[in-house]
Amino acid sequence: MELNEIDDDIEAFLVESYENLNQIEGDIIELEKASGNGEALVRIYRSLHTLKGNCGFLPFPNLESLAHAGENLLSCLRDRQLAITPDIISTLLQTVDSIRQILSQIQATKHEGDRDYSAIIGALTQLSETKQTPKASQSVNTQTPQIDAEAQKDPAGSESVESFNHELTEISTSTTSESAYIRVNVNLLDQMMNLVGELVLARNQVIGFSTKFKDNGFAATCQHLSLLTAELQEGVMKTRLQPISSIWQKFPRVTRDLAIASGKEVEVEMEGADTELDKSIIETIKDPLTHLLRNCIDHGIELPAERVACGKPSLGRLFLRAFHESGKVNIEIGDDGRGLNLERLKGRAQQLGLVSAVQAATMSESEAMNLIFLSGFSTAEQVTHLSGRGVGMDIVKSNIEKINGTVEIYSQQGQGTTFKIKIPLTLAIIPALIVTSGGDRYAISQASLQELVRLEALNSIEILYDVPVYRLRGNLVPLIYLNEVLQQDSVSNLETLSLVIVQVDNYRFGLVVDTIEDIQDIVVKPLGRQLKALSLFAGATVLGDGTVALIIDVVGLANRTGITAKQKQLLSENAANSQEQGGSRQTILLFEGPQGARMGIPLALAFRLEEILASAVEKVANQDVFQSYGQILPLIDLHKIFCDGDRNHLNDQALATVAETLQIIIVSPYSELSVGLVVDRILDIVEEPLTIKGIPSRPGVLFCAVIQRQITEILDIETVIRIANPHLLQLATHG
């Protein structure tokens, strides 16, 4: 056998062995919860037997001996000659750890090394030899699948090549989780993703050319190219997706070990383990999630006696949830423990010199909770093997922010704490806003955007606490002039200002730029070694005209300018404004509807605003649809809802005959449903108390209100969708 063939065999062996090992570890944890789980015993036995058989084919005798000793113990457990005890569970988990060490050594050197594993083998053998006399009542349930006769052969563990081949054949034919899947090298997927990124850049360039020529045939070809590129991009991105279970499957073991080390009783519940996200993000969030889990066990969940004294069950509950929502992955990690003591947090922060007494006295609940993310903060009085070093939570926050994610804390004292994380599906290709400053173009991730504001009068800018601010719907928003930060000469129009309102943590600020261009898909390119020290930029991209644009790191920009610290000074001012204004204020998106009607919807329902080419509208059955960021969204024209035939083209012709471009509001009344509303013109975003209300004027209208001294119809989105296509609501409400 040639050397490269041996390397291929070892690589295939490692892939299969790691998969088996992860399954074994999970099944051992399940076995401790339900010791009578015969199916788990059989799965562990079969996986160890397969591992041992593979070692008989390859030159790994130490690993073979270790797997054989574990197999013998599992045989005694399976036949009910031994009762499952915590000592046996711990020994089996130590066996898993030892096997993983050997596999790591093989992966690095192609050899299993010379480490001595006689102690763990001796422990397994000793446990196997303390057999109980089998009783009839202890026989395995007749419904439990039995190990095949081939698996019982060769107790010494030295299977022949024929036996090994038989084992592989049996495994492949015994599953249905096999012929539909193939293994692909990750490097190949990365290369494909890079090529798709280059294709997206070329697509953007071609579309840029198409706007310069009035050629319908060329425009149609460009539109087709754009659709094909979007589909290919989505397909390749899916090949890189992995279920979050790939990192969650280690958490039951981590939970067990930490609970034993801290003298606590903890069970872990996982929901949404099949939620998928990009492989690169999976690798980035593994350590932050692990640290949050450790934090919940170490600081959150109480000791059994303390829980019982508080009227809680002695068994603490740790939960993990994952789900997709609004184009992002939401992850929640929480516990039912003691919760955060805000006064203790503030006192500890003062003791460590992280905040002053004045800051501690004036901070809000949210700010007090966020103290745990400060570098050097820890509530532990002394250093232990679990905590107390003052590092960790700040790294969690910074690592999540590096991938354009956010983390928030929700806690109630005595009830528990929950960490809520939102992260993008992928980092390779993202929608971004293109802006200009000092003659150069920059990109801002759409995930950070709140809204865009155009100021006609410069006297609307005020100075408060030496900070330029703008009153946005009654709230003071601090401003950053991008040209000043970048030390550029501004070329902006002195009569108007363009503001990009962005969000950082729980704060927002306005970024003053020269011009605002458009939102487009960009391919994120890493910065060169010489530029990596620049905290203002998260990467670069090539635009449609071939020029390079730097991607602004919003968090880095906020830290560089100290804007978050400045905004804390404005919180009390905003709170005072809110008390003066009083009333139940709502944020409303205003737009012009059919026949010039002034309409609005709650801004919370509006997911995104878009302007699309009318030629991009397609028809599926009787439903108009369009493609938006990898999704096919239904399109509802309000003229069809409210004008009863005023636009007969919707029945007989395509939307493309009405206008070259369409103004779209994408609304999400349910997490499972997003639709696009075609409106005539976007007017404004306002925040006012809806104190003057009138009865609905027609179906599809929730009520009428006076906003900015004008009567405005507030739409009932659910009714509008029901009028347009009731089937959409049925799908959303009934799955």
C-alpha cells in the first residue's frame, strides 16, 4: 500500500472515529439520566466495536486495546451483569477523553504516540471483573436491538481484514442519516465561496454597466444573471452551513463535569439544535457559548440546599435555545438560578475601580447588568479553577461583536438569568450601505443600521455637554463626523447633512457623511497585515466599478471616539424629555398610499425598506413575488387592496408597466412571514402619542389618527394580507 493511500485511510479513519466519539459521549450522558436505556448501551457498544475494528486494520494497537477494554465493560452493562453507577459513567467518560487524546496525536503525527494508558485500561478491566450474578429479571428488554453475531467474535480484538470489511458493510447497510451524503473537504468549500464572491463582484459591475445603456435586452440579461448569481450564492452558502448541535453536543458533558466540580445538581435542556449557520461562525462562537454556560453554572445556579431553602427543586435547570428570526440566528443561554444582584454588581465594580460612586448611583438596570462585560470584572472573591480571574465575559462580548453580533442580558433576582445573542448567518457576503466621505466610499453593514436622516437645516444641530447632537423624534442622538475621524477634507453640501443612524449595544449615534448611495451585497475581504491594527475598519470590498471601499467597524468607531461614554451623559436628558412629553408614544413609518392617501404602520413591523426594478417582479400562480437577499417574498400592491380596480394592470398586465422602480416596505407580522408592500412614496418616521383616534375608514385600516396635524390611516397589516392572499396567513399561523 502506497504512502498516500495510507494517509487517505488515516484521514477517513479520523473522520469516522471523531463522529463515533461524539455519539459515544452523548450516549454516556444519556445513560446516566436513564440507566435502563438499552438502546444507548447498544449504540455505545457498536461505536466502540467499530472503532476497535478499524484499529485492527490500521497500526494503532494502543487505541485498539483501550477500545477493547471499554467494549468489554459495555458488554457486561448490556447483559445486566453490572449496574450502572456514577463511577462507571466517570470511567467511561475518561475513556472517551483518552481516545480523543490518541486521535489528536494521530491527526498531528500519523502515529498514536507512546503515552501510557494502562491505568484507564486497568480501571475498565477491574470494573468488568466485578460482575454480578445475572438474574432473569435483569435481562435486556426484548425490544432492545441485539448486537450481531459478528460483533461477538474475536474477544482479543484482532479482527481480520475480512471481518473489518464485513463490519463496514453492515454499518453502511443498517442506516437509511448514507447514499444521499458525501464528505467534501472544507478547503474546497472555502474556495467555492471565494469564487462565488468574485462572481458577485462581477455581477455588481455588469449591473453598473447596464444602468448606463438603454438596452432592454441587455437589462433583461443582467437581471437573469443577478437571479442566477443569487441562487448560486445561496446554494454554496448552504454547503457551508452546520447545525449548532456540532458544538452543543459537548455541552451535556461540560455541564456534568462543572456541576460535579461545584457540588451542584444541574440538568441541561436544548431546543433548536438543528439550527444552521456558517462554519466560520460556528468556530467563532464555540468558546463564547462555552464560557456563558460555565458562568450560568458557576454564578447562576445555587447549591442544592440553597435552592431547597428558596422553595426551588434541588435540580437546577440550564437551557439552550436556537432559532432563525429576521435573517439572523438567535441563541439563548439561561438558568433558573439566583439571578443578578444589581446592587452587588455596582458595589463590586466600585471596589475594583471600574466605575465611580456617581456613575453607579445613576446607571440604569440595563447598564448595571452590563457591568459583567467590563474587562477585569468578577464577583468571585477568590480565584478558583472555575472563575475569579476577571477575564472571560469581556472576551465573550468582543468575540460576538467581531462577527457583527450582539449579546443582551435579561435577569430577575431569584428567578434566573438569560443571555440573548443575535448573530448573522454568514460573514462572507453581506448587505451593506455605501456612503461617501472626503471623496472616498465606505461600507456599513446593514445589521448596524437603524435609519437614514437628511437634514435640510444645519441649525437643527445642537451642542450639549460638548457633544454635537440631533433631536430625533424628541431623543438626543450624539453625532460623529466621519471626515473628522478620518482627518479628511469634507466635500459635503453645506446646506444639507446626511445622517446614518447606527446602533452599538444599547446606544445609537448618528454618523455624518457626505452622501448616501445605496444598499448592495458586498464581498468581505480581510485587511492586509499592515492595516489590521486599524480598529476603525472590519475589512474591505470591491465595488461594482472596480474601486475598493473600506468596511467601517461601527463598534471600533464608537470606541475610538468615546461616543458611548458621551451618550451616557445624554440618557438623563432623554429621560427628562420623555417625562415632559408624557403619553403613550409610538414610532410610526409614514408613506403615501393609493390616491395620495396618507398612511402609516408601526415601525416595529417594518423589517426593511427597498427600491426594486419593476422588471424584477415575477408571478407565481396569481401571486406577485420578488427576490430579496436570498428569499422569495410575496408582493402586495396597496392599490389592489384599496382601489378596487384602479390599477387593472394587476389583473391583466405585469407590474413592470406602471413604473421603472417600486417603493417596497417589507413587513413581518409573524416571524414565519414576511411580505413586501408596494407604496407610492416613503414620507417619514415619526414618534408621537396617538391620542386622537377615529374609527376605521375602510377594510384594511386599523384606525385613523392625527399625526403631524394630518389625518393618517394606520394599516391593519394582518387584514391587508388576508384580503390579498389568505393562504399566506394560514401558512404563518399554522406552520
